[in-house]
Amino acid sequence: MKKPFGFLASAVIVAAIGMTSVAAAQLNTSSPDPGQGKSAVYAAEVQRLAESRTFVDNGLEVQVLDEAVKVDENTALEAAKHFIGSSRGDTAKKVTMTLARFTDTQVEQGILSDSNLSVQDVPVWIVTFHGVDMPRNGKAGSGKQYVNADVHVIIDANTGEEIEMIAGKHGK
Amino acid sequence: MKITRCKWFSGLATLICSLAISTSISHQADAATGFYFNGGMKFVSNKGAAVTIETQNPYVAKDSWVSIWAMTAGPGSADYAQVGYWKVYGWSGPKYFYEYSNTDDDLWYQKTLGNASSGSHNNFSVGSDNSNMYFKINDISYGDVPLSTLGWTPDQIQLLAETHDENDQNPGSISNPVSIGSAQYKTTSDRWVSVKVDEFHDLPHMKNNIPSTGSSSWEVWDSRYK
């Protein structure tokens, strides 16, 4: 019998960030102090992202966030699954999440066109879907329709709005 | 007798209905997938491409995606840099994006930005100075990449709508086509100049009104949509 995605995603998140099942049960709440263990896990994930080729190449800066947010982990995960599209989130080899303070230094005016969403110093959830076949917009005459890559979805941690999604790879 | 005839007729109707539904479902399931393009392109040495595109909200088939964009590209099959808007199955409307790649298969990035408002007309440009390639919407830069990272030299521009499933809607309809205009490319001496692109389309329902002499403004639409 196929298990519902929510269960699998929770299990994967727990496995990925090394939390206990008790901590996993607390995913629905987001407190100013997420707990020392969880804070350490988030800090490690923020550092991993900050040093990743994708974030460095694309001018994405992240810092540890130490303030309360209004959107909980499960809500952020649902928003991220919607952003990545189709049922692509279900196919990820692993899902990791962290709270962070986020800036996209390459957006010239710090605000996204039309949606007017800020991308400077924003408290966000970063949901990473590892090893996903992402659709590519090609060039006439090109070949592969999908690229297997990690996909980072940036969700506003106070409004739940979808801010950015960055997918990619650099290096064989 | 009447009852028997009625049952027979009802059975036949059910069978026909079932066959019709099954054929329809099978047609949906069997729709071919791939890369399908519609619009204009030009082989020319360049340092960038730009075009103004009206935003519309096309129908996207299950698990597919639709986009429309400005691109500068190199000779390799995946040497490209593009900016425009796209819609993935499951989204209520399109979002802005840019994407770049090389054919060595060691570089591919795609960044999706905020929602693109239907009915708006936006200028998308992807062009380089001597060090970086920039991705701009209405002259505001949303991203850049060093030319040394890209590793290819542009020899063509493509200004195309793109679908991936025959059931996807090429953006635009007969009565409300997507208007595209002010097509330009950046010369190798750093001047933006108007360009007449050559017509290109992959599927019979993908329509455009680019004449055989080329054009710098045109419309695209899907002839299956009134």
C-alpha cells in the first residue's frame, strides 16, 4: 500500500535533519526558540547551503535566523511542494529544510517584479528537494527535457508566499 | 419486447459511451511529449537578445510545462541563456524565470522568480558586457553569470514559445494571440539593433504571423483555442 506523501516527507525530513520522533511531532508549531538541538541542525543546514556551489554561483546569501516566524514547517513544506510543481516533490531522494535569513544579491532592486516580494534580508524557509528530475526550458534543437538536480524552494517564513526557486548543477 | 429493445439500446449506448471515453482518455494518455517551439529565430553573431512579450496564462497538460522567452545561444545543443515566463502543471499562473546551460553537461541553472501578471507586456533581455551575461526584465537585472562560466560564444538568437506535451496550449488563442515585439539583438560591437527573425514552428496548431521576409514583431497563438 502506498503511504501518503505527508508521512513519507515527515520521515525523510526527520531522517535528513536527524531529529527524534518527539521533535517531529512538534513540526506543526514554530516557536521563537526552536530548541537547542533543532537550532544546531538548522545552523548546519544554513552553513551547507551558504557554501554550496548553487548558492555561491547565483548570489544567494543565507544566515542563521534567530527570531520567531509565523509559518510552521509543514505549511512551508506544502507551499514548497506546490512551487516545485506536479508531484515532483514526491520523487525527491531526500528533503531537507531550514529557517534562514535570505538575500538574493543578484536581484538589482531587491524586489521581484509584479509580486513585489522582497528578496533582501527576508526570514524564509528553505526547502531542498534532493535529486529531482526538473523540467528544463530548452533551446530549439536541444535534447534532454529533464535535468537531475537539487531544487531549493524559498518560502516566506511569515506569509507563506513562494519567493524563489533555484534548481541546478555545476560540475559533473 | 419493448423492454428487451430498450435494454439492448441502453447497452449499446453504454458501450459506445465507454468506447468514446476510453478513446478520449487514451488520446490524452498517448499525447506525444517532447520539445515543441513556435516563434522566430536568427543565426547571427551576437552578445544578447531582447523582446517584449505579452503575459498570458496558457493551459498546461498534466506534468508538463509551457514557456515563452528571449534567448541567446551558442552552437552546442545546450549552449543557451534565456529569460521569460513559464508555467508548470499545478500553478494557477505563470512566473518569471531565467535559465542557462552549456553543452558540456556540467552547467545548468534555472531560477524561478515571482508571479507574472496576465495582460502585462514586459521586455525580456539576456545580454552580456565583456565579463558577464545579465538576465533582465524591463531593464532591471535579476541575475548574472560570468561568461567564463558559460564557456560558449553566441551565434544565434531564439525568441520562442515552448510546449512539451501536444495537449499543452501554445500561449495565445485565435481571438487573443500573444503579442511579441521590439525584437532586438546586441551586436558584437555592443549596440542593440532591431532584428527581423525567421519563422519557426513545430506543430500544426502552433501559429504565428511572421512573414517569409521575417519580422521584428508578431503574434503567436494556438489554433485549437477560439
